Amino acid sequence: MDLPTGWGTMSKALKTNLFSAVILLAALLVINQPLQTASAPQGIVSFQLAATADQAHAILRSWRSDGQAWAQVSLWLDFVFIGVYVMAFLSLTRHFMRDRPGVRERMVARWVRALFVAAGIGDLLENVLLLNNFNPPTDVVSLSATFCALIKFTGLTLGIAGLVIIRAARRHPIAPG
């Protein structure tokens, strides 16, 4: 089996970060499976986006105590995942910028890095809020967690779009470093 083009030019740290992020994401997806209920069709993501105490309470009831324990495990594991995915995206941005001396490319890369850091901070705050929203859920905490989740999802989406722009503008393979 051949490795994807450019894989050999990646640093060991970048490969480790990407591999770790994929493993942690897979673990979080497995943990999320029993959290998918009628009240939470997307599992923990439904809880993240529950903007009211009533919605959060309905999700928690649907999980019962065993599901709530898995939800808490998911949130605690997500703290590790946040650090890993932020480092992976920052390393990937650095990798894509290795032979890009242009001012515009560097400016885009700064924005991309800022978006990934903002996503990580939003995710950290969201997890803290969600861990505090188990007993009993409140409207303020639920809405705040939803706001932080939206910051996270927006930062990740725009940051990944920025990486695509940086990569597409290259028009030649990444030079070995």
C-alpha cells in the first residue's frame, strides 16, 4: 500500500499528532454510540447544542445514569482530544506553509491558526459548562455551552477551509524539508 503524496515530507511530530487525533476521534465516536437516543439523535453533540435547560434535561433523562456516566467520560476524554487536534491543526498549518514565503499566505496562515486556537478555547469552555450542566441543567449554562459549541464548529470549519485555500494555492508539491 502506497502512502498518500506528501506523507514522507511530514515531520514525525505532525504524523504523531494526526495519528493521535484520529485515534481519539475514533474513541469518542465509539463512546457516542450509546448516547444516541430519541431525545439526543446526535448523542453528545445534541447535548452540546441543547440551548435550554428543558432540552438538556430531556437528553439527560434519555441517557439514564449509565448514559450520563458515558457522557461524562466523553467530555473528559474530549479535553485530551482538544489539545491533540489543536496541535495537529497548528502543525499541519506549519507544514503547508513551509515553502510559502508570500505575505498573503502568511496572513491567511495567521488567521487559520487563530481560528484553530479559538475553536480549542471554545471547546474547552463548552466542556466545562457541560460538565456543570448535569445536575440540574440551567438555561444560562445550556445556552452558554451552545454558544461555545458554535464558536468551536465555526472555528474548525473556517480553519479547515483556510487550510484548503493554502494548499490549493500551492500549485506544486510540498518541497522536502
